[in-house]
Amino acid sequence: MKILIVDDSGVHRKLIRRDLESEGAEIFEASSGEEALTCQGKNVNIFLKSAAMIYPA
């Protein structure tokens, strides 16, 4: 299975990648929506978006 991880945080992408690769997935990464669109030609099956909002206290 090919999975595209889209997240602006390299740390988040690395953690998600590690978990999914351990399940046998082939991982592609993008740090923005624009970059993700360039991956369309790679026959990616699943788009995974991790969203984390941090608000000041």
C-alpha cells in the first residue's frame, strides 16, 4: 500500500512514517498541500493528513 503523509511538521511526518512502515506501507511525504499535489502521479492509495493546532495559553 502506498500512503502519502502531508504535514508541515517533519517530526510528525517521521513519527507517522515509522508506524506505517512497520505495517509494510510504502510512504511518500509532503510538507504542504501544493507539494502533495505533485505526488498524484505516484499512484498513492491513501492521503493522510495530520492536523495539530497549538493555541497560546
